[in-house]
Amino acid sequence: MAKSPKISASHEPGGLIVHISGLLPSLSPAEQRVARLVVSDPADAARRTITDLATAAETSEATVIRFCRSVGMDGYPQLRIRLAAEAARRVEPPDARVVGGDIPPGADLAQIIATIAFNDARAVEETAEQLDPAVCEQVVEAIVAAGRIDVYGAGASGFVASDFQQKLHRIGRTAFYFPDVHTALTSAALLGRGDVAVGISHTGTTSDVIEVLEQARARGATTVALTNFPRSPITEVADHVLTTAARETTYRSGAMASRLAQLTVVDCLFVGVAARNRTKARKALEATAEAVRSHRVGAGRRRA
Amino acid sequence: MAKSPKISASHEPGGLIVHISGLLPSLSPAEQRVARLVVSDPADAARRTITDLATAAETSEATVIRFCRSVGMDGYPQLRIRLAAEAARRVEPPDARVVGGDIPPGADLAQIIATIAFNDARAVEETAEQLDPAVCEQVVEAIVAAGRIDVYGAGASGFVASDFQQKLHRIGRTAFYFPDVHTALTSAALLGRGDVAVGISHTGTTSDVIEVLEQARARGATTVALTNFPRSPITEVADHVLTTAARETTYRSGAMASRLAQLTVVDCLFVGVAARNRTKARKALEATAEAVRSHRVGAGRRRA
DNA sequence: GCCACGGATGAAACTTACTTTCATGAGGCG
DNA sequence: CGCCTCATGAAAGTAAGTTTCATCCGTGGC
């Protein structure tokens, strides 16, 4: 056996600390002092320089290096980064997140933020999970082939509708959004076969939107509904139904999770449509970006 | 030396990478090369020596050190350790999802959906992670105490601004949003001490929004900026800066991730404000919900 | 069109950290 | 008692990290 056994630490990514404490007894006294420091506070050890650690262990740098070799590292820097990684892994997840629940009355801002982020992110993920790619495909198809696209939405869903319209418009599709029911109805009456009407309503019960979608359908347009409730009234007037998966908690986030979920679906549709003709879409996007350039300050990078 | 402001990296234990990508545009070209290497593979960067990394980024060691300072580290060893820790914490993104990358040309809808959902959800999570609760607190405080709140935003950020305005309005706060610069300027000119002006701009370079915020500040209002880039021009005219953490990929999602990130922040602020006076907020929300009831079909449960 | 200025950059000097070498001395054993 | 072995730290040596500074380049003023 050569002087330093150098126990393999390579194929045990999770247990450096365990590894070290395991062979602690086999180390020389001075190395043991180093090992104990390292094991008791890996994160702290990672922060220290070799001289620093040696001093703390009341020994010399040379011994620290020997210790590194003894536990299978090439040198001190490697030990350091391994320790940092190890220490980072063992922080437990912030379980204070009140999963889906209401914010407790006494909550501080940090808790509120964590809870909201968790719920918002989950709404996005779950929505994507339950989205039916086949339906999306059909909708994308219809939009790509459409002569014209109308997007309807009232109240909060109106923002989403408007956003969708703008996105489609930016890649050269002819799309409209109407903040007002009467105008929307007028427009719907002018739709025809091959056109597409998209109705967005979280609850699926917004009569204005349903009415407009119904009109569009009567004129022969392909109708699409985006709602959180797969059996809501709006689905009855839609050829294709896309659903979100936001479990809205009473007043908590004022329907923000549902907004994010809707936008995620819109994002998917948009990218799907854009992917159909990448070069044209990209060129259109570049052109529109160029158009607002003069309204930007600090062309290159920002601030010195 | 006071040249590099050294943006605080201290309060965001989980988001070094996010932090760096936010600062990316504010870095010099050579530093950006380093930053991109670091962001694209933190674990690998942690393994490299400074000379090694400098070579890989086709620059000098000096620039790497400057980069370290720019992102708030003391020096290279500290960066290394933080990177190692970060990389360890980071869970491997599942399989084919092209993390932050562009959608591959041949991708089918299902892949597109998975990729988008992943990136969108991450934008939400990472934004929440790096949000400074202290700053949020101050902003909430200001909004609660405000005589009046103006929210500004152009283009895509305009939707967010408008959404925020509507939310505040619904819980009884006096809030305004203006789709037009001239009207916005006029309004800003009428703000005064105790009022709040919120400017939203993803890039932080939208001159219209900056101009209006500047005006508001000159009138004594408390100004708040919401942007993805902590050193962008808009931050210079803001008393409080809130940042999102969306790494926008070229044209891919047409800025949707940034939209979601912005909405998440808005959501947090909104809930923060609402939490200040739960009963009043809840009553206001109920009243507004009641107001649109007649525009809903199938009052109770949906469909037989 | 020229010049002054300021920032970005890398070469080189310099400092600090890490590694190796080696002398010392404390046990252990014949 | 002498010799060997091994742990250990001092010091020398090497590599890594940091600072300084001269140069270069683009920008804006004249």
C-alpha cells in the first residue's frame, strides 16, 4: 500500500461529508482536527482559504493538503467546491408555502411572495400538463389557414385576448380584438368559413363572450374557447375547447393564476403558429422590434 | 473606486445565475462572454481555474476579475464557490426540454408545450426567488399610503400596467393607467408628494415610460420601476426598483415569459396591498364581482 | 476633420494561495 | 541505545488570483 490510500470519493456524489466522517478514525490526529472542522460546518469550510483552515485546525497547510488527498481529492480547491456543493444540497426546501391555501392573516411579505410564486408556477405547469396537443394542433392549423382571426374576452380575460391579438398581429396574421361587445358582435357577423374566433373566459360563463362566439359560429367561422371549466356554457358554442388549470382561491390572488394559465396557453398557440413559418415570423418580429427602436434609450448595453 | 455599483448579490441566496443573466446587458462585451459561459454551465465554470475560464472566454484574467466584481463577488474564488453551490441546488431539467433554448425546427406541438411551460414556470419561480421582500414592503407601504397611483407601461408592458391598475382599482385604491404618452405625461405632472408612480418596462429602456416616471419624480411622487435589468436607465429615475428574472430567448416566446414574470410581481404587490386591509379589500372584491353577475349565465354550477 | 476624453481591455507586475520538499522529532522496536 | 518509521510544520517553490498601467477605440466637442 502506498503512503496515501486515497479513498475514492468520485462515485458518491451525495455523500462527501458521510464519506469523510467514515474514514475519520483512519486519519492522523492533525488531519482529524481538520476533518472535524469540515464535517461540522462544510459551508463555512468552503469559504475559508487553506491557510485559514489550517490555522483554525491548529495545524499547517501541508496537513490540510494531506487531508484532501486522504479523502480522495486532488487538492484543496477541489475539496472547497465539493464542500460548497454539498452544503448547498442539504438546505431543506422552504415548506412554509401554504399549498393552494389562502394567505394566513399574519403573513409577512416574504411568505406571501413564496406562496404566490408557488401557486402561480403550479398553475402554469398544470395547465401545460393537461393541454391536449391534438386540440392545440387543430387550433394552430385553423389560425394558420384563417383569413382573419377575432379574439374575444371581457374584463380580466380581455387583457389576455388583447395580448393574443397583438402577438398574432406582430407575426403578420390578421387579428382583431374588441374591448366592446357591440363592436365585437358587428365583427363576428362579418366572419365566414375559414375564419377563426377565439373566446376567452375563465369561468366560461361570460354571456357577452358566449354570445359573440355563437354569432361567429353561426356565420361559419371556426370557434375556439379558452376556459378553466371544461363543461361551462362557452364550450357549447366552441368547435375546439382549450382549458386552463388554475384553482383560483377565492379572493387571494384576484384571479392572477388564471391569467397566467391563460397566457401560457396563448404562448403555446402563438409559438405553434410562428413555428409554421419561422422565417416569415422572425422577419416580422424583427421588423416590429426595429419599429420601436427609436423609443429606446441606451442602444447598446445599459449604464456604465 | 466607485465605478461599478456592485449590485447586491447578498440577499438572493438561490439566484446567482438569475442575478447574472439580469445584469448581462449592463456588462461590457468581454465580460458578457464570461457571463455567458458561466450561465450556460455553472458547474463547469466552478471547476475551471481563472486562467482557464479567461482563455475559454477569449479574454484576460483581469476581465474575469472585473466580471466577478460586476456581479457583486469579492473575487474569483468566491464566485467559484457560489457557482458550485448553485449548480448543486439546481435540479437537472427533465429530458428533451430545451432549457431556455430556441425551439428546434422539427419540434412537434407537445414538445413546444413542454418547453414553453418549463420556461414560463421557471420565469415565475425565479422572479419570486430574487424579489427583495424589503423593497416590496416599501412599495406596498407607499401604495397603501398613496393618495393616487399612476401605472405606466408601453407596448406589451402596457397590458401589465393596465392589469395592475385594474386590480388596485378593484380593491378601492385610486389608480390610473394611460395608453397614451401625452395623457400619461399630463397625469404625471399632476402628481405630488405621497402619490405613487409605477413604470413598467421589460428592457428598462423605453424612453416614453422613463420620461413619464421622471416627470412624476420631479413632482415629488414616489417612483417605482419594474424591469428585468437592474441597471437599465429606468432604474435611475426610480426610488424603488423591482426586477423580474426572465431570460428571454430571442423570438421564441415573444416576451411571454417576461410578461408572466411581471404579472407575478404585480400579483405579489397586489396581495401585499390587499393584505393590509383584508376586510375592506374582500368587501370591495365581492362588490365588483356582484356587479358583473348579470353578465354571467348559469348562475350556480355549470351545465346540467 | 481634429483633438480631448473616458471607458474597455490585456500585458505584466505583483500578491496571495496552494503545493512540494525536506528537516525535525516523537514514538516504536530490535 | 541505535535505528527505523511516520507525523508534522517550516520553508521553498509553483500556480492562481489581483492590481496596475499603457494602449486602444469610439464619442462628442470644437
